[in-house]
Amino acid sequence: MRNREPAESVDRSPRESFITVYGRMPVLEVLQNRDLQVDKLVVADSARGENLDRILDLADRRGVPVQHATAHRVKVLAGNGKHDQGIIADVVAPRMRNIAEFARDSQSRRTSRVLILDGVNNPANVGMIIRAATGAGMSGIVLPRVGSPGIDPLVIKASAGVAYRAAVIWARTGAESAETLREAGFRIYGLDGDARRSLYDDRVFAPKAAFVLGNETEGLSRATAALVDEWVAIPLEGGVESLNVATAAAVLCFDLLRRKHAPARDGQATRPPKRPRR
């Protein structure tokens, strides 16, 4: 019998509610953006010099609490000992949640479209996927803690800041998230260039669908691939064998958006046709 870790709690941990930004210029930029809610700053006791006075003055004017800690503690909180520069900011991410919370909330929805990133570890790709998926109205983007870079400054930059307001869903692994969503009524689709089904055919995807994107070199993990209900290919021409994972994600997400607004013959129309004026 396979030993399973306890199911992820629906209760959200603090790390699943905030995006931690580190470094003086990134923290200053966050404080200057009035559209972002900053929960608190943590400053190293030894921090001195460039931009620190500006940061503390702006935090005071915005009413942002400032905590002080040892330099070691700040490095631990930042998760990056080389670039924290003695300061971090916890930015509220209002749509961020964990997989158990998302699965529970999905019970009340008729339709839902989710991406699962399985082993996608390049921050630039993750950021671009977050931006595309959010722009296409996807219900969520699952980022496993294992094999994912998390939401770091490179991800935030590649997402053009969209990561702060994106529907990011945390899980332990890609396989765990696929299993949890399957139990919640989702059909799991995997992208594979050799799949028989084309993304562009007329068949309808399940109302609740999770699409798994794997590492460009290794594809999906075995554990995740074993949970895929159906494989889908993006047709390519011109002798091109594959797409960058961020490009593939964008193609997928915007084709799903096209289907959402397509005529009824596509089987997934959400808007009734306009009545002619008399």
C-alpha cells in the first residue's frame, strides 16, 4: 500500500496569503503602488544606507507596520540569502489560496478551468504563464511547492506584476493537485505533442477541467501522468516539433477563452445570440 501524506488543510497558512518581496528597490516599488496592499515590512537590525529612509518614510505614510529582526531571520523569511538587502515586504495576494480551499470552493461552481504546472521551474516561464492565464480568465494556476520557483522577483517581473492579483493555487506536488481536483469532479487533461486529440477539434472539454503542463525537457512526472484522463495536442506546422511551455500555455488558455465566447455550434457558448431590433 502506498503511504500518503495527510491531505492539505483547507485552512490557509500566512505564506498562502502573501507574496514576499525582498530587496530595497522591489520593496520601494511595492510601497509606491497604491493598488497593492502591503501587510508589513520586516527590516534587519543591521540594515543601513541606500533607500532605507525612503522606504521607512513611505511605510509610515501608508500606515504599514514595520517589524525588526536579525539579519539571519530576514534571510530566512526572504528565502534568498544573497539578494534580500536586509528587508522584505509581505504583499497581500487576495486571490491566492491552497488546493484544498480551491477544491472546496469549486463545488458551488458549474464550470472551472485550471492550469497545473508540473515541474515548470523556470521563473520567466512561470511568470508569463501566470500573465497569460489571468488574461484569458482561467480560474486558477496551480504552483506546486515541489519543482516550482514560487513567486519570486523574476516571476513577478515576467508576469508584469499580474502575479500579485492572479488566482495562484498552492499544492505540495503536481500529482497531489491533480488527485485533489479529480476527487472534486475535475477531468484531468495533459498536453502532449503525440496525442490523438487536437486542441482545435470540435469536441467539448468537461465543464470542470484541469490542464497539466510539464517540464519542457522531461514532460510530466510519472505520478502526475498516471492521473491524466485524456491527452491533448497543439497541432504544429513548418517542421516545428514543440513550443516553449509558456507559449503552449498561452495558446491553450486563449483557445479556451475563444470557446467560451464562440457560437453555440462549438458547444460551449455562454452568451445567447442578440435579438434583432424591430
